[in-house]
Amino acid sequence: MSRSDLSRSDSDAPTSFGARPDGHAEAPEPAPGIQQPRLGPVGWLRFLWRQLTSMRTALILLLLLALAAVPGSLVPQRTSDPNGVIQFQQQNPDGYKILDALGVFSTFASPWFSAIYLLLFVSLVGCIIPRTRHHLQALVAKPPRTPARLERLIGYTEATTAVDAPTAVAEGRRVLRRLGYRVENYPLPGGGDSVSAERGYLRETGNLIFHVALVGILLTVGVFGGFGYTGQRILVQDSTFTNVGSDYDSFIPGRFSSVDDLQPYQMRLESFRPTYAFNQTTGTWDPEDYVTRLSTRTPGGGWTKQELKINAPITVGGTQIYLLGNGYAPILTIRDSHGTVVKNEPTPFLAQDANLTSNGVLKVADGLTDSTGKPTQIGIQGFFRPTPPAGKDQILSAAPQLSPKADVFLSVYIGDLGLGGGTPQNVYTLDVAKLKLAAGRDPATSKTVGGGPIDLVRGQTATLPDGLGTITFSGIRRYVSLDIHHDPTPLPALVFALLVLGGLLLSLFVPRRRMWITAVTGEDGTRLRYAGLARGEDANLEAAVAEVAARHRAALGDPGDPDGPDDPRTPIPRM
Amino acid sequence: MTTDTLAAYSLLMAYSAIAVYAIAFVMYVLDLSRRTGSIPVAEASARAAVPAATTARAGGGTALLERVGSVTTRIAEGQAKSVNKATRFQRTAFALMIIAWVVHVGAVVLRGIAADRGPWANMYEFSLTGTAIIVGIFIVVNLWRDVKFLGAYITGFVVLMLGLAATNFYVAVAPTSPPLQSYWLYIHISVAMLATGFYAVGGGLAIVQLLQQAREKGRLTRGRFLATFPSSATLEAMSSRLIIVGFAFWTFTLMAGAIWAYHAWGRYWGWDTKEVWTFIVWVIFAGYIHARATRGWRGTRSAWLAIIGLAAVLFNFTIVNLFFHGLHAYSGLSTM
Ligand code: HEM
């Protein structure tokens, strides 16, 4: 900021408080004609910069930001509701195309939304820098010269005293200092003495902290956020997860991180115990609490038991582990025609509703031969109900708890699972392109094939079609799905957020005031005058001036005003 | 007593409170209509004061003159007030309102005991507790400045909201789902309701301010009771004071919500529908505060921003809760 800029914001004028952005209601009105740039390219750039960093632009950008966020709430977002986006696409393909082209499904990463907040933050930085510089100067500057026409200011009060002017001002100085004002004496041009006082520098400090901390939050999220990563993993009871890339079901690294940054630790699910309560109104079972016990082990250490609560993640190896969901993993034991066990492990089934009606897929690539002795692959599409409904015509599970009658329905496909192609496969879906339904209900025709789906309760065994062998529903385990992530931003974000809040409170509730006392000795004693000025709205300023006057008079040993201290004799200001 | 009996008593008290609020509303309206008939003196003094204030404003390119203007209007308002003592209707209405509020708070407390947790886990409870906090703030604000002339607006709103909640949103006491069990949720929601209370009273003042402005400029000939209200400049000052307090609470709401989300879902910000609207409300009111400091935006435009902000708060609470999907979908209604 140049010297002339400083004088433009007239820091010396007693009735103006420091640098205000262009267009601020308390900034001096620009002289007519000054707004018209009559300069070359540099002049134009300067003009544009001043426009961008003006109060009006900040305001317009703020309002635009609010407006631009609205579509992001009306339309499902890829990041927070990916299924909603797919649903939208299916229900409204034409609208989807238009909205997708506009980026509405990723509103908060869209170019238009980013443009608004980036401009806003450029404007913010352009606004903060000159104000900070100016405020630093104000912090070491003396209170401004006493204005000549005090009677035009707020709370103007007059009084007379017997003591001489220098003594009265010295006493006034003490009174003001005790009230937290910074003070400076100025002799009056026409004779007499005065003290000029100012307080509440924290107001501007708070305002600057607030705005700087906003920039801090943006930088934290935008830059620090890139060092994090996030992944998901379904963990079945009694099984172990190792924190390496290949052990995740899905893994998304940040912009500046990769799987190489993972610290190897191990984690085992010991038990998962949910409790449910019956909701009379809706007739459904609502989850009441989840008790999840995990053991973790860092390299070189032993297993330590920990409890994972829904609102309290576990922190281990630089990651935080959250409970996302839960479900059942039936153990389906498959034996070949000689009775040799081919597969015997829990398979997580994904919940389809609140009562945990679940779907799952089992793939057996090796070890089975059909009746002709030819090696065959099978895929099983399973349907699981923890509590089968009482009525025969009902299909879905009646409650989320595990009952002794829990059952599975299995459709068996025979042929080629398509695992050889090299394309990674989703373990929760079955690619039936090269498979033939051997037992079950054909989803396309609804016809039953091979005697329909295999229906088993725990402990039961059925034979597989084509003399492949047998399948046994031999047990059941609970599983939890976990969100495992590393995010370095929460702590700095919290620090900046606290600075935002602290700065805001200072800036909104600390009054910034100037106060003057003048004393002129005349024929019949010394005439005292008091007045104040505030930055922004300050409903209590008159009372504050009255208090200063009262304390000062008391310190001088003067009797109270004849009208009493309640009435500081505020005259109606002259227009 | 069982949970269900307690909840039933709570509902009964809520209905009683609605009835008393409704009577208070009628009294407040009668008060307003009464003022039309008894204003000649107040009208005259307000009229006399207005040109002075507006002159000061019009000439007020500098901050200095504007201040002088506001002092003048404050004095003028003092005169108007001394002439226009509260009518009997208004005093009765305010007393009834306090009685209704005590019963209302009783309903909130009983519901909390019945549910054995903070009574704000679904739409019904949120409406019940939220309206109690709005009325509470209105009563407290009246200890600071006399804004009883907003009584019809506040009681009208509360009767509507509470009536709708009791008849359409009512749900039996149910345990909260695990993600809702956190003390950050208690802090988050209770502070959000406090902020809403300040926004509601501040927004009401902004509405009256706009009407008053229109009257002062001679554009409004009906609604002569406005002559007994404070000047638009005073209304604006009170309104902005309350909204600033509301904004401080809302900033805290936003932060507490982020901390809760971090504990529950492992991220502090995910642009979930409810988060988006909390953000929108915050930005609108930040805009409001800026508008109050921007030349050409004080007065009418900033008042409109306050009203838009309040509308966004109410939209966030009603429409978003009922019709939008998201993690915060906790209206407790099975239609969702
Ligand atoms: C990121 C967007 C912004 C937000 C959310 C924001 C928010 C706020 C808030 C809440 C206040 C009132 C509290 C306080 O005084 O500290 C405020 C005041 C202020 N802001 Fe901003 N602001 C933003 C950007 C800007 C920009 C770009 C400028 C510069 C042109 C600016 C200049 C000011 C000034 C001068 C004040 C003091 C107003 C007064 O004198 O009363 N702000 N801002």
C-alpha cells in the first residue's frame, strides 16, 4: 500500500478507524470521477484488483456461493450418495445427461462452484493484507488528535470544575487508563488541554484472525487433505486384516499419498453384538447399540483388545477405524463327490434391508468335477434370512436377530466363472454370462430349474446338481464393514475453526471506541467536555461516555451533576 | 410412571400450551388493531422525528452524520414510547404467553424424561423443543428491549409449528439409532435451536423494519399501528444485534456438527444435504453482516437478506428433514 493509499483511508482523521475496503459503509466516499480508469493496461489491472477486493464484490461472491450450493442439495451427489445418482440416471436419463454435463452431481468440485470460492478467497487475501499492515501500524500508533468540534460526537457532555486544566486532564488520563484505554495528551489549539483515548484494538485483531483462519481452513482441506487415504474392508468374526494395500476391499489414495505409506498392523474381529429395540409405531426393529470387540497388533507387539463404538473410532498405525455396517456371513461347506472338503469358510452376505435379509455370492473355481469327471466351476447366488417370517407368502426376514430357524436359499450355476480374463471381479456379484443355471429360479423367466433353489437351515446338507458333491449350511458368523482411513487434516482444521470462532467473537462483541476529555480554564473555573466515537454499531457508547464523565468528576472530587448521575445531560445534537 | 404415560402427559401439556398461545395470539392481534385507533399523539411525534432522521441519513455520507441521525431517532422513539404505553391487551397477551411457555417447557421436560435423553431426536421433538426455545428467547429479549409488538408474529408461528408437529409429526418415544448417540449431538442441536431463536426474532424485526421503512417513505398507507412502533433505524439496529448473536451460535453449530460427523462417520465434512443447508444458512448470514457494512446495502437490502436467511433456516428444518435423503434423515417418520 502506498503512502497515498494510507492517506486516502485517512488514518489521521480522528473520526475514522483505519483502513476499510472500498465500498465499506464507513470508508470515505470516492470522489466523483475517480472510479473511471483513464489509464493503460496497468491502470486497468489496478482497477480490476480494487473491484475484486471491494466490500461489494465480497458480498456478491458470498451470496453467489450460497446460491451455487443449492443444486448440490437438491440433486444426489457422487461423493455422499452414489446410489442416489445411479437411481436418478435410471429414472430420468434425459435430465441426467444435462445435469451431468453441468457437473451438478459433483457440485462442490464443479468448475463454477470452485471459481466462486477461489475468487472469494483471492478477494479475501487481497483484503486482508492491506488491513493487516494497517492494523499493525495502528497497534503502535498514538490515539488520534482531539477533534475540534466535540459537540458533534456521541454522548457529548459538559461540566465545570474548580481544578485547573492540566490537573483535570491528568486525572482524566488516569481514569481512562484504568478503563483499558490507550491515552495521549494533546494541547488544544485555542488554549487548554485534552486527552485522547482509544480502546478495543482486539476488535480489528479478531476480525483479521477470523478472515485469515478461513484461508487456513481452505488451505488445510485443499493441500493437507491430499496426504490422506481411505479404504474399506469387510471383516468377518475371527478373521484377521493386515494393513497392506492388497488386504483392502477398496482403497482410494489421496493426491499425495499411496499404498506405500501404509503402516503394517493387524486387526482381528473378536465379536460383534448388536442390540435392537422394537419400535411400536413403525413396527420395525431399530438398532439400539453395537458392541464391537477388536484386537489389534502393531509390528513387534502383542494383541491388545479394544472396543469399537459407533461414535468412537479406534486409532491404530496412523489410521482411524470406523464402523460402517454389519451383517451375517453364513459358512457353506462344499464337498466333492468323494466327500473331500473343497471350500469351508464364511461368506459375507450384504444386507438388503433393516431386518438383514441378505444376498451373497460363493464362487468355487477349483476342485469340483461333474458326473463325467470333467473339472467344473460353480457359482452360487445366495439369499439369507436371520429370522424367517411366519407367513408362507412372505419372503423377507422378519427381524434382524439370528434365530435358530435362520435359512439360506441357494441358486447353483455351473460353467465358467470368467475368472481367467484378467479383469478384476467384484466378489459380491456373479457374472452369469458363461454360466448355466442348474438349480434355482431363473431371474429372467421366473421358472424353477432343477427342483428350485436349495433351501437349508443350519446343520442341513443337500446334494449339488450334476453329481458335483454336497453343500452344508454348517455355521454362521457376524461381520462388520469398516472404514479405515488416514486423514491429517482434522487437527489443523480444528485449530483454524477455533480461531475462526474466537476471532468472530472478539470482532463482534469487543467495542472499539474513542473517547475525549478536554479541559479549558476560564474566568469561573475549568470547563470540561466529554464525547466518544465508535466503530460500527455501539448502542452503549452514550452510557460509556456518561460513565467516564461520572468517574472523572468523582476522581476530581466534584459533586455529582445536579440532575443526578442517571442523566448525563445529553443535549439533542444540533443538525 | 411408564414411558408411555409420561409421553402422553407431555403431549397433553403441548396441546394445552398451543391453546394458551392461540389466545395470546388473538390478544396480540387485538392490541395491534387497538393501536390504530389510539395513535394521534404518537403519530404526530413520530412524524416530527422522521424527517429529521431521514435528513441526517440522506446527508450522511460520513459515518459521523449517520450516528447523529441514529441518536435523533432514538430520542424520537423514546417520546413515542412514553406516549404509547402498552395496551391492556398486550399486557394480557404477554402474561398468557409466559404461562403457555411454562406449560410448554413442562412438556419438553416430560418428553425428555420419558425418552431418557435430550428431547430432540425426531421432527416432533425438535419442533416441541425448538419452539420452546424461540419463545424463551423472545421473552428474554423483552428484558433487553421492548419488542412485544412482535408477539403476534411469534405466537402465530409457534401455534402453527407446534400444532403441525403435534398433529402430523407425532411419533412415540423410540430409542435413537446408534449414530445419534453422542453428546456432540446434544450440543450441536441445542445450540442450533438457540441460533434459530435469535434468527427468528431478528428476522421478525427485519420484516417490521421493511414495513416501517415503507410507511416512513409514505409508500404504505395501511397498517397505521406501525406508527406506534420504533423507527426503522432502531428496528434495524435491534435486528442486526440479535442476528449477530444468532450468527455466533450458528458458527458454533456448524463446528459442533462437524465434530459430531467426524466421530460418527469418520469425516467432518461430506456435503451431505443437511450439511449443505447449514453451510448455506451460514453464508447467507455472513453475507448479511457484510451487507450491513457495505455502502448501499444497509437498510432495505440487508433486511431482505435477514429474511431470506430465516427462510433458509426454516426450509432446512422442515422441507430438508422431510423430503431429502441423507445421513441426517432423522424425522422419525416412516414415510421417508
Ligand atoms: C470467505 C468469505 C468471507 C466470509 C465467510 C466472511 C465473513 C465475515 C463475517 C462473519 C464478518 C463479521 C465478523 C467480523 O467482523 O469478523 C465479516 C466482517 C468483515 N469482512 Fe468478511 N468474510 C469473507 C470475505 C471477506 C472479504 C473478501 C473481504 C474484503 C473485501 C471482507 C471484509 C470484511 C470486513 C471489512 C469486515 C468488517 C465489517 C465491519 O466493519 O463491520 N470479508 N466477514
